Amino acid sequence: MLETRDLHKSYQSGDAKVQALGGVSLKIFPGEIIAITGPSGCGKSTLLHILGALDTPTSGQVYLEGHPLHSLNDDKLTSLRQLRIGFVFQFFHLLPTLTVEENVLLPLLLSGRVDGVGKARARDLLEAVALADRMHHRPHQLSGGQMQRAALARALVHRPSVLLADEPTGNLDSASSAAVVNLLTSLARREKTSVVLVTHSEEVAKAADRRIRLVDGRIHS
Amino acid sequence: MLPIVRADPAVREATPVLQVVASLPAHPGEFLHLVGVDPFSNGELVTYRLEDALKNPADAIAFVSEPDTIAVTRPLADRLGLKVGDTLRAVHGGRETTLRVRFLLEPSDDLVGADDHLALADIATVQSRFQLGGQIDRIETLLRAGSPAEKENLRQALTERIQSRLPAHARAGSPERRGREVERMLGAFQLNLTALSLIALVVGMFLVTNTVAANVARRRSEFGLLRALGLGRRALTILIVAESLLLALAGSILGVWAGLEVARRLLGTVASTVTSHYVLLSMRDVMVTPASLFGAVVAGLVAAALAAWWPAREAARVPPVDALQFGHISDRAVSRTHRFVLPALVSLAAAGLFSLTALHGGFPQTGFLAALGVLLAAAFTAPLVAHALARVRPARIPAWILGRSFFLRGLHRHGLAAAALAVSIGMALGVAIMVHSFRVTVDRWIGESIRADLFIAPSTNLVAGSLEPLDPEAETIATALPGIRAVGSYREIRLFLDGAPAKLAACKLKVLKTCNPLPILSSLPGDPYELCQNGEYAFVSENFARRRHLRPGDTVSLPTPNGLRPIQVAAIFRDYTTESGLILLDRAIYQKITGDLNLTSLALHLEPGTSVAPLIDSLRAQLRPRGEFLIYSQSALRDEALRIFDRSFAVTELLRTLAIGVAALGVTLSLTALVAERTREIGMLRATGARRGQVLRTIMAEAGYLGATGVSLGAVTGFAVALVLMRVINRAFFGWTIDWHTPWPLLGSILVFVFLVCLLAGLPPALKASRLSPAEALRSE
């Protein structure tokens, strides 16, 4: 389970102090899909980064399966990311000189777990996202939708307990968006992975089990 | 000649000058560049601002009336602890005399070309003190007043009138001509330094291109915005180039300052190199004209503008929509490497063509263009080699796999950095191979051709080159010593043949033949030694023959006091003593045709079993009263020759280090720019579970790929550059044969060193990348 308690995050921007999160408390249950929406600058990405062990809060607590993310050092946070967290980004971020399969295997490569089992898992996921026939292609040979599907397979290859997606359809046309969202939700349910979706899109948000709206760094509804 | 010149209607004033170099036994290592002048006729010519020292008519009378009077420069007097009225022992040509310092010369800016070893005396003093009765070196003349055009006509007419009456070994000309001749002698040396500096500049240009390209990539969206707001392509190009020029101006000014500092530190080395090879030169400070400083800044600006233009144009060509979009930059680069194949081939072909024109077309300077062609070919090949190297698929080491991926992705930037590296390494290795080959060749040649056991020369020759003649009594003393098998003599003078410098030497060929035969390459039928001893035949050095297209049997016209003397080439021999080429005559023939009885040095061949050390002691004891002498054993001479050799090439090592340093900076720059470009990608890697250490090792692996590209291509380029240096430039300029000797350990250590430097250069950007906060890195999305 992923839980936050009274999360605050503030930045120094020049002389001004910017409050990005002003006391966010929420619980995300295993296998649950939630969507975080809200206007630009409301703190969506900041919250996502803290949930994903990429950033630490100024105050408050955040627990991932009992691990206190707010008090762990960089090394421990990295280990948690390697094992329990998957990311999907707006701009896919596939490495262009690696094949699609190698890109999917990246999280396993970084944790030294590329073996027969890992490769079979990658192939299984590539089939699930309908890219099995493209596994030896380079990213630039894929369409935007295909690239995001490959990124989705990468985010799930190491069987994370939570998948964090930051505007996953922000760079796709509507048809590709729908396909990616369908895949994301269906795969998450299959894998029993919790999903936190940050999006501007109403259509994408509708696919979630629960919606949280952030305004000025606080949960609005 | 003096009365003839004075009587000429074009001449207003003429004054004789006699110059000698005299050693100072009381001050080892110091010498006087003693100029004998006629203070009465010298007045108007004010060659040496004598009037500053001779403040009143009484002084002038003292200057000529006291037969031991000299004027020395104040810096020399201070250095030697001399005051007005002190005496000074001086030796020239084995004749020692005591001179009295009566005047001090103040350093003057007008004294261009002279230095603080200058000493002045009445010409009669110099002649009588060193028993040079009646001798003069030159007559300086002042023409009658007139417009510049009239003066030029007068000068030409006078030169023609006088030249026809001069003996063959004397020449009439303007002071500029004398300057030009010295320039010509130093030309090759300058050319070498200039070529190396230009390569440093070319490597610098790569750096500028790389910097501008990095800057353009970093500010891509800013430029996209400017384009979207209506800035035209040309205006954007100009904007980027102008920005680079501003930076280049600061860089050039800093470079000029640093250059002057380096020059000051190198002054001594360069001066002694020039003295040992060309002309007596002593320098105490760097002299630079404002024009050349301005020229250096302009060269820096032009180079920067040229280097910045290409990436600026590339940036301006990107459609604004693309520029405003993220991504898109580098994926093209991988597939664009093939477009460099043609320029590489063209550069290589040009190198071949320029080699031919240098060797056979009579344009030796084009040899440097050939070297440039090779370097350019290497630069164009760099992206291809980088791509080929990156095909080596790594083992399952995450940092290696990712480093290779990053390297391939960054080829658009790394191509330039690898090119700069390959060019610098190629130049460094090329010069290293050439210098080593040359050194080994010379060393072996010394071993084969210098067989005498001991050598004796006047000590001033060490600092002043072979200028001061040897005391003739030294030969008598040496010959009378027990244990001596033979005494060979050597006389060497510098002269100009058909406007080009050369050296004329004489020795006892009989001794040479039996004790120290020359490495003969080709000769007339029969014994060339016999020919040269019995008639007007000469040995000529290989480089002399090659440059003047001479073969045995051909004739050289030698200027002598009695007119031009045709001397037939009896044989061509291998020689590395002088780059200007050597004509070697038998001593008797030389003395007969030139009237010069002086000697420069002696070579002593000992009876087998004679021990050297006691003989040296005995020689020193007997020679001491006659002045200061250098006595070298064979091994000491060899060491001395190699010391001079090493000193001559010391400057190239500095330039080599400089070029590699600049290229290493390129590596840092390239990787720093790429780390900035890939902030989000690094954020993604960290989000996906990459540890800080993995990111660091990834960037280091990338630096490793870059270094490997530069090193492997640079190694091949080095051999090509060495080939051009040895087989084209050296042959075209100096005519020497240099046997190829590859200094494998040195090459290996340079390559390993450069590779390590590349890794080191990659460390700052790698550390920067590893320290990026993943959230910050992704926030820029």
C-alpha cells in the first residue's frame, strides 16, 4: 500500500518560497488505479515524484509497503525504485540506440537481473502491448503510440507494486491515447499493480478507479 | 675596397667594420661580440650609438688613442662585475689580449639585433690586438640624400658598380638583404614552429565549433522562439557567430597574454637552438610588435568565426517548429556519418597531390598542406571510426551498454571531439615518430661517422656556434702528444651559394680516409679521397646534393677571394651536421683557394691502448695558457650532439602537449554539453533504478568510447603524419634521409596517457550527471 500523511513540499524560487504541496494525505490500495488531475502548477508532478521515491517531502510522511520513503537515503530510494516502482513519462524516453527489447529490459539491466526469466518476461509484455514483432526495431522506427506501449512494458517488466504515469497520453493522438490507457489499465489489473495517473485528460481520468483533484497543492476533491 | 667605395659619387659616408667573437677566460661561458669600428667615419652612420658613450671629443680621442680601449654594455659589465677602468682578458683565434673597459654602452631600443654581449672598440684596436692586420668584415655606407626613389636608384647603381669589383666571396647589398638572408636561414626553423602552431589553432577551431554546437543545442528552443518571432536565418547565423566572436575576443586576448608568457619561458631554449644551427643569437627578452599582437588576435577571431559558422548555419536551418519541440536533435546524427566519406577521400587525395608538388614541383611549403590534408582526412573519418567502434557490443555491464548507447546517440557532438582528439594525437605521434627516427638515425650516423677519440674546439663555440677560430698552436701541441695516431683538423664557414645558405668545410682527407671514412652514398669512379686531395674536387652532403640536384661529376661554383671557382663533386656522403648542406674540401685545397688558414676544431685519433683521461689532463695543462678550450671525448661529443638535437625539438614537445590539452578540453566540453542535453534521459534512468555510480560509470564509459575513437584513429593518423613529415616535408626542405624507427614504448605511453586524459576529462561531466536530482531532471519535462 502507498500512503502519504500531511505531505508538504516547498521550493525556493529566487527570493520567493513556493508551496508546491500543502498537506496532502492519501492512501492508494494494492491494484487500485487512481487519477490525479488539476490545473498546471497545482503540484501533480511534485506529488508523483515523491510517491515515486524521486524526491523527498519538506515535511510529512510517505510509506510504500511500509518503507518510510521520507527518511531513506538516495541509495535505499534507488533500490526501492529498482524493485517496486515503474514509471511512464509523457515523452516516452526510450534510448534510441537500444532495440525495443533492450529498452524494455532496462530496469532489469540496471539491477543486474537480465536472465532467461527476465527476457521471457519482457517478451511476454511486448506481446501484451502488441509489439512482439517490433522487439528488434529501434525506437525511431515506431509510432508515438507504439513508443509509449514499449515504455509501458518497460515500466512493468520488473513487476513493480506501483506504476506512476505522468501525462502518459500527453504526446499522443486520441486513438493512440485510448489504446495506451486501455493497455495500461488492463495490464495493471492483470499484474495487480497500483497505478497513479497524472493527467489533464478527462478521458484518461475516467479510466481510473478513483480521481483526486489537486488545487494549489491541496486535495480539492 | 674602402677607398673605392668612399670615392664613389653615390656614397656620402663609408665606414669599415670588423667583428670577432672573443671568449673571456676569466668568465667561463661568457663572450664578447666585439665590433671594431672607425669612430671618425662611423659618426653619421651611428650604427651603435657610440656617441652616447663618447660624450665629448676627449672621449673620442681616448677611444682611439689607447690601444686597449673597449666599450661594453652596462648589463654585461654588471654581470661580470666590471667597472670603468677595469681590464678584461679576451681570446680570439688563439690570441689572448687584455682590454680595458673605458666606456659603458647603455641599452638602447635602436640596437635591434644586438644584445648585451656587444662590445665596441676602434677597428685598429681589434686588428692589432688579435693580429688581424688589415682585415675588415664589411663596409657600411650611407648614400647621398635624395628622395626614396632616387636613393633606390642610387643604391642599385652602386651595388652593380661595386659588385663587379668585389672578390667572389664578398657581396654588396642593402641591410634589408642581409636581414632577408638571416630570415632565409631561419625560415625553415620558423616554418616548423609556425606549422605546429597552426595545428594547435586548427585543434582550437574544433573546440570552438564544438562549443558553439553545444551552445546551440542547449539553447535550441530559445533560437526556435527567435525564429518563430520573425528572426531570419541569416540574422540568426550572424547572431550566433557574433556571440562567438565576443567570446573569441576574450579568448584571443587571453591567448596572446599566455603566448607571451610561454615565449618568455622558452626564450633561452629557442635562442640556443638557433645559435647551434644558424646564427649567433642571444636573447634576453621577447620582442613583439603591436602589429603581430594585433595579427594574433585577428587570427583568433577569424578562426573562431570560421569555426562558429558551420554550427550556426546548422542551427539556423532547423525549422522553428522543430526547434521548439523537444527531442529530434540527435537521431539523425547516427545515420549521417556516411556524408563524411567523400570529404575524407578528397582530403587524402589532396595530401597526395601536395606531397608530389612538395617533392617534385619545387614548392616545398606544400608539404605542410599535405600534412594538413592527412589531418583533415582523419578529422572527417572520426565519425565513421566512432560508429564502427560502437559496433563492438559490450558484455552485460549496464554502464558499458548504456555508455555505448549514449555514445552512439551523441555522435553529432562526439564526432567533432573525436576529430580534434585524432588530429592532436596524430600530430603528437607523427612528430614523436619523426623525432625518434631522426634521433636514432643521427645517433647511428654519429656512431658510424665519428671515430676520433677526442675533439678540441674553442669554448665560445659552445655558446656562439662555430665562429671563433681555433688557436693554430693547439694542433702542434696535440700532434706532439704521446699516444696520438693522427690529428684531423676541421674548418667550417657559413656562406651563401646562389642565394641559399650552405656550409663550407675543410679537413685533412688523408686522416679522414684512414681513421674515419665518410659514409659515402655515391661517388665518381676511383678513390674520391684521392681526387679531392689532388684536385679541385669536393665531397658534398646528401641534403646539399638533393636540394641542388647534384650528382658526382657535377660542378659547384664556390665564391673565393679570387673569383668563382668551379669545384667538381667527387662523392656524396651522408651527413646530419647542418640542414643547409655541406661542401667538404681537403684542407690543402681549401687553404689554397680561399687563403683561410684558420681551424675550427681538431679531431684526435689515439693509438690503441692509450688511455684517454691522462691525455685530456695533459692537453688541458698545455692548452690552458692559450685560452679556454672544450675537450670532448667521443662519447661526450655524441652526448653533446644529442643534447643539441633534443634541445632543438624541445619546443615541439610543448606544442604537442598543448594540442592534446586543448583536445582533452574538447572531451570535457562535449560530454558536458551532452549531459546538459540529456538531463531528462538521465532523470529517466534514475527513475528506472539507475544508481548514482551507474550514471557516473555510464558517462565514463562514453568518455572511454570517445577516447578509444580518438586514440585508435590518432594512432593511424600519427603514422601517416610521420610519413609526410619524414618522406615529404623533411626531404623537400632539408634533403635528409631519415630511417624509419618507431618508438613503440613512447607511442604506447602517449596513447595510454591520452586515453587516461580522456577518462579524466570525462570525470567532471560524469560527476555532474551522477549528482543530478532525478526529480529536478524530470521536472524540466
